[in-house]
Amino acid sequence: MMKYSVFSLIKQALNGHQGWPMAWRNPEPKKHYDVIIVGGGGHGLATAFYLAKNHGIKNVAVVEKGWIGGGNTGRNTTIVRSNYMPDENAHFYEWSLKLWHQLSEELNYNVMFSPRGVLNLAHTEGQRDALFRRGNRMRLNGIDCEWLTREEIARAVPHLDCSDTPRFPIIGGLIQRRGGTARHDAVAWGFARAASNLGVDIIQNCEVQGFVREGNRIVGVETSTGRLSAGRVGIAVAGNSGRVAGMAGLKLPIETHVLQAFVSEPLKPIIDTVVTYGAGHFYVSQSDKGELVMGGDLDFYPSYGQKGNLPIVEEAITAGLQMFPILSRVRMLRQWGGVMDMSMDGSPIISKTPIDNLYLNAGWCYGGFKATPGSGWVFAHTIANDAPHAFNQGHTLERFANGKVIDDKGAGPTPQWH
């Protein structure tokens, strides 16, 4: 890693950054790779990094139709947690959270992970009992959590309306203090640089347009820049999973939906944790720049459009105002939409496929960003060994055929299937 003095940093700031080296290489594609990862988001880059680091497979290409960080990796609310109920999800997300806590050191890149805690509010006795059940399951799996009374929440989050006047008064909440937030762009950049330093080729502006098959075996991909042959191919394209898998003849048990996020003008520090409002599906945290980063419910109609709309803005902010009345005086700075693939049971698919040499990383619903390091870790293991790791053994495609679905009520709402 190159080091810079204070004077060189000032020089680069004044000359338009003309002297900075590239964070990762921009190589010409080779004709053949041992592994090709389709998708240059966080999951794809993490997979490539762990293939090289953990398994010594360095003849790897990550092909991305746009630029690194231009997709869903940069279109989320940056929340990291492991407060899941079923054993399959609990063990997987807890491993991912442990990786988050050491990720900046592992990548030698500051991903700005902040374990500020994730607080889930309860407004009814039924929600309280549901959070008790989730908390008990978490503790049985060795995962930290703590129940806070309304008085404790009022002291921890003073701008939260903890009075008896809201339509849905707060009666308590479950907090996971090891959860928090990270900088989504930095995560993509950190994995990209670290993977490139290990020999992985990152090929941007290279759209996959088809797969090369020999019988039931994938042997390469057709791209906008030409054909690339491969020993194995992994798909990690988030909300575009259905479209890309369809090119290989796979029909997936998923739908693609838009999930929107909203950012306010910068404010002085007022919230030092992540707060989620269970009665209205609203969540908020404050960035290091002072902006309030807010999210709401998804658009329940399927869409590939990475854009927002006014009805969801109104719905999310209405929910936010019920909990934080001070938001009525805050101006909105920007809004965006990210597309995500929703599986039938609300849990991810990290799996071999019925087609030889083709592997799938999809169906992340609300859990995509928080799973980034864990997903790459187990997906790399699955590709390298042609078999799942214990952490993703239950997340196969076959579970939808054999009835062993992972119905996790802690994952967030699931789409309405027809």
C-alpha cells in the first residue's frame, strides 16, 4: 500500500487528484478464467476476494455491466445486524457480523463500520412477545441482544417520542449493540482493491449477454466485449438475478422489487443508533456527515426501475413523524431506489444450480448489504469446493422443492405471491 505525507495529500487536493494511483487494476480480459463472477457489487467482489484469499484461486474475473459501486451496493441504508430467528439465518448472519467487525483490518481499507447498535421498537403486546421470542432464539444461538424498557429507550434516544400520545406508543424494544452501519461505497471499493491486489481481474462496462453451454455444463459467458471461457461461473447480480439466470435457462423462485431510501439535510448529532419502527416499517440512522438515512417499505409490485416515487416517500415519512416529530422541520436532500430479489421464504439462496459449473447467489430480500462479507465467504467456499459450507447448507435452491423453507419473520416483509 502506498503511503502519502501531509504535503503530498495537499498537493493532490490542489492539482485535481491527477497523481493518485488507481485503486484497482483495469486489465484487458483474458480468454480463460478458472472462475468468472457475474456482478461487481459487494457480494461479487467479496466472493472474488475470498476465492483468492481463502482458497488460492486467483485466476478470477469479476465482470460488471457498469462501474464498481454503481448498482445496489450504493443504493441501500447501510444497516448491519444479525438478529435473525431460524438457526440457518442466525448462524450465517452472525458469521457475517463477525467478519464486519474485522473487515477494515482484513481489507486494509476503512469501510467505516460503526457498531452503534440496532434497536427494534415494540408498540403492542403482540410485538413485544414476538421480539421476546426472537431475542430468546438469538441468545440460544450465542448472539447478543438486550431488552430495553420505554424509560431506557427515552434516555438512549431522547428525540424519540416515548410519551403516551403517539398512535402507536412505545412499550419497549430489542437492541443488538454489535450491529450498526457501514459506508456502502467504501465496502465495494475496499473489496475491489483487495481482490485486485491478489490478482483478480475486475472488468467494468462488460455486460453478460448469455452463457456458453456444452450439454448441461457452463463453460463460459458471452459479454458485450466478447466471449470469456471459464471453469466455473457464479451469479451475484442482486435484483437482476431472474434476468441473468434466465439466460442460462433457470427460472428462479423470486420476484424483483424496488426498495427506496431517503437522506435528509445534514444535522448536528441527534441519533447515535439505528432505530426501526415496527408498526410502520420505518428505520433511521445518522451518517457521519450528519444526514439522516431513512428507509421504508418496498413497492409491492415487481419492477426493475431504480427510481423512487412519491407515495412511498409519503408513507415512510408519515411513519417517521409518528416516532420523531422533529422530522417535520427537516428538509429532504435526496432519494433513490434499489432493486432487490425477494425469495419466497424471505431468506437467501447461496447454492449450486441444476446446471453444472453454475452457482447462484440471490434472493437477499432486505438482508443483502449486511450479508456482504459472509455471503462472499460462503459463496467462495461453495464455488471452490463444489459444495456448500455449513453456514449456507440450508440455503439451497432445493429447499423450495422439498419443503424445507426458511421462513424468517425477522427478515422483513415478503412479497405477495399470486
